[in-house]
Amino acid sequence: MEQYQTIIIGGGAAGLMAAITYARQKKSSQGLLIIEKNPSIGRKITVTGNRRCNLTNINTTPDKYYGENTKCLYNIFNRFSYKDTITFFENLGVRLKTEEGGRIFPITNQATTILDSLTKEIAQLKIRTKTEEYVIKLIQKNKNWEITTDKNIYQSKHIILSTGGKSYPRLGSSSEGFEFAQHLGHRIIEPKPALVPLELSGNWFHKLQGVQSNVEIIIVTQGKTIATRTGELLFTHYGISGPMILDLSRLIINCLHKENNAVFINFFPDYNTESLKQLLTTLWQKHPQKIFSNSLLGFLTKRLRYVLAHELKVEETTCVNQISKKELYRIAERLTHWIIKIKKTRSFKESMITAGGIAMDEINIKTMESLKAKGLYFAGEILDIDGISGGYNLQFAWSTGYLAGLQL
């Protein structure tokens, strides 16, 4: 049985930050081990931010996150903020830049730059890592922890569990971290895909596969508009996707099974029903002989015009001077409030992050130590916190990894 002071299970963003923080404060990596089941550490980092690694955001605040207890983020980000993340990587020699929306990227536009800087620091600090080793069992014995893997048995005083969520299963993500935590008495908020495309009911969108359009999404719950967002919408063979939909997916799914809920597309985001009616009236008076779909030229793509016209039950040969005022109002109302029926999210295979996880009310948020089992710490995506896209989820991983590594 190999003996260690601290074992980190999971060599992703949170685990690597925890290891570096631990070794720096101890001024030694003696007694520290990272166990990673993948062939190499930090694999998921290389696919983040479209492989450019959006490592944090200058607008990081708790309101960018979901979970049962997001108030804990005030303490967590006060202890390790986006500014600390920037300083950390700049001190590793990484040059950074700020892009639209406060997103921070390496100036190389390569996610491998971030991973290379971390692996170089791991090597510099002589932190021991064991890859391609799968943890099978985690139990507490005589105030120590016993870890059984497919290759060995270890004993350690402290454990940091940073195994991530269930997203990106092709990169090794699975549910074992949640299972370990649950077995040790922790409450698990059901893990669900987040930052994920949505499947729609119906078939009208099938003809629009690959079409992108600038639209407004409107989410209504119990008769009240709770969110609106304007951006690029991508139609797929199963429904809708694109950065805006990924960000709204968590909110949409939360509202999905509640009463009096609806999700609308406004295909004319600069107009409401009344102003669109006035616009169309003006355009149609100038060009009364135009057929309906051509009258929307300049606003919508060709395929979108024809599909929407068909769904509105307007004949292809109908000239706009044949459309009554009542019919005009119906068209304007539909085009600004096009209801869509959400069937479900796509699977974890297509999600960027996992919603749900270990309940934060069972964690000491100053140290990230379990309130259920002494010597057990958590960091990163395994916890019940998930953010919108834009570097927020990696910031949570860096912050919680830092706090866990600092306390040991």
C-alpha cells in the first residue's frame, strides 16, 4: 500500500490548480499524488472555448451561475477571483487578451498553451501523477482514506475529489465521482446536461438544417417574461443550437415542465408585433404586387422565408395586396412570437458542462472540505454550480481548486 499525505482524484482544471497551490504553499510536492484515468492530464482543457480555452471572464459574478446555492460564490470568488486567475497564468508566462463580453483567451488562440503552462508547472514542482489509472473504491479507514484503483491501493490523509461532471464522455467524463460522494453520505442534485442544444417537437425545422438567423428568444413563465436574449440561432435536424441557445438551455429546461410556460422566437428582433405590422404595411403599400415571401427579402434568408410562409399557410403565389389587415396582424404576431415546443436537451455527449452535482450546503465553502467526511475535499464541475458560457465554468474550477489545495 502506497502512503501519501494528499491524493487528488481527477487531473482536470480544478485538480491541477489544487495540486499546484498545494505544492507551492508547502514548498514541496512530497506526499502529493494526482490520479487521472485518462492517458494524460488536462484533456478537457484542450477542447474548451472552441479549442482556444476561454479561461475566465472579467464579468465574473454569482448571477452568471445556476445551482441550489449560488450565494456561496461571493465567498469563493472573493478568495480567488478572475483577477487572480489572470495573474496566475501570466506568472506562468502566458500572454492573455480580452475579447467581446469580457472573455479572456491566451494570445496564441490555442488551448494547448494553457495546458502546456500547467503541465510545465506540474513538472517544475515535481508533482507525481499517475495516468491511465481508474479509481474503483474510496473508503475512510481509521481517520485516513483508502483508495483502490485498477492497479494499486493507496492510503492518504486527505482526498480532493475533482473528477468533473458527465459532459464530454469521450474524454473520460462519467459518474463515478457522484457515486463516491453519494456513498459517503452526500446529497446529489440530479446531474443534467447544460450548455446544450435543444430538441424540438414537430418537423418544420428539419427543412432549415444549417440555417442561421439573428433572432430574439423570449421565455415566458406563468404569464411573465423572465428572459429575453438576442443572438444567432442555428437550426439543426433535431431542433436548435448556437451560443445563445446553449446559454439559455439551463433556464429553458428549468421552466419546461411548469404551467403556463412558453418559449418564443422573434424573427424580427428589432420589432414587436405592432411595429412589425406598421413596417410590413409600409413595405406592402410601396410594392403591392410582390409575393409574400419575397416581401421579406433583406430580413430573412431565402430558406427561412419559404419555410415560414408555408407554416403561416400563405400560398407561394400570394401577392401582399391580397392579404387582409386581419391576416397581416396574424402574420406580424406569429413572426414576433413564434412558439416552439421543446422536447428535451441533447445528451451529455453534446453538452459543454454538467448541471447538478454535490449540494453546496454540504461543503465548507471556505475550505471546500466536506461537512460529511473529514479530510475529503471537492473542486470543480462535480459540485452543484454551473455557469453560462464565456469562461465562467473554468473560473469556478480554478477558484475551487485553489481553495481546496490551499487548506491542506
